[in-house]
Amino acid sequence: MGVGAKRVRSLFEDAKKNAPSIIFVDEIDAIGRRRGAGLGGGHDEREQTLNQLLSELDGFEPNEDVIVMTEDEKKIVAYHEAGHAIVGARMPRADPIYKVSIVPRSRSMGATQQLPDVLRSHRSALDQLAELLIKEDEIPGEKVYEILDQDDEA
């Protein structure tokens, strides 16, 4: 077993011991080039490292609390949470944006939090429904914004 494969195995062992953990894999394409193209008959260092990484990923159990992310996944989460933040900021009666995070917590890959700046004793059912639908990703935020904007004009 090569040095890279040993490091991958050790990384995953440490992550499982210290769970919950996040393993961020950057530049996976550097080791994931066309397989079997090495001069060592498929046993070169990069191939061994990639094989170890794939076998570690394949061996995950759902309750191990270890998350593996790549740069592309992180960008998708960032765009998604940015969308929540933009819609929340544009909704006329929404609570102000308090925090946006792309750090995974439990089952969520990111979060956009809104906190009221004043205590409200009354909010319309439409406002509450709109916020719930946006938070649960049931309908696109821009559609909720259009509905609320029409309600304000009525």
C-alpha cells in the first residue's frame, strides 16, 4: 500500500473516531485521472490512493456522522443558501437575515437563519405560510415573493 492510500485510510479512521466530522476533498481530479493509465500496471501511487478513497466512501454506514464534500458540492450549497438569503431579504415583512452558513449540521448541508428585530404579536397567515414554504424548499422563493407582492398591492 502506498503512502497516499495509507494517509486516506488514516484520515477516515480519525474522522470516524472524532465524529461528527467533515472531510473536504479538494482537487479530486488530480488523483482521479483516467484509471489504468499508469506505467506500473495499475499499481501506481495515484491509482492506489484513488482506490483507497473509493473503498472508504463505499464503506460508509448511515450513522457514522462523517460527511465528505467536494468543492463542487460546496459551491452548490453556497448558491442555494444565497438564494434563501436574497429572497428573505426581499420579502417585505420577513424577519432580517441573521446568519448564513454552508457548514453542514446534522442532515442540513447549510442554513439561512432569520431572527425578528422586534417581537411581533401578530403576523398574517400568509406571511407564516410563505416563510414555512421557503424554509422547507417546497416552492421557489421568487414565487412566494410574487404572491406576497400581489397581496400588498390588493
